[in-house]
Amino acid sequence: MTRSHRNEDRGGEHRWTFNGVEYPTRKLMCEARRAEYVRLLDEEGMNFTQAAHAVGVSKRTGKAW
């Protein structure tokens, strides 16, 4: 399972992390999550619930994307 979170313990710098990659803004991290969600649906053949769970969002959020 992938995780995303905000790292605040890095000397005052705020970085967003998803799949082990740090993003300078939340917007960029969310774009990466959306891209991964779509990839899981298209290439891996997952259903909405499985793909949403894999990227760490609710099924409702995933379907809205």
C-alpha cells in the first residue's frame, strides 16, 4: 500500500510525500496520486475501490477524479 503524508520535521521545510517521492507542494503530490490512480485502473485492471485504496483516497474521491 502506498502512503502520502506531509513531512514537517525537516528543519521548517514542508514537503509532501507519495510513493517515496517528495513533492514541494500538495498540488503536485495530488497530481501524482491521480495519475497513479488512473494507471492502476487502465494498466493493472483494478476496480475503483482497489485503485482508490492503493493510492490512499476514498472510493468517492477516486471516482470523482
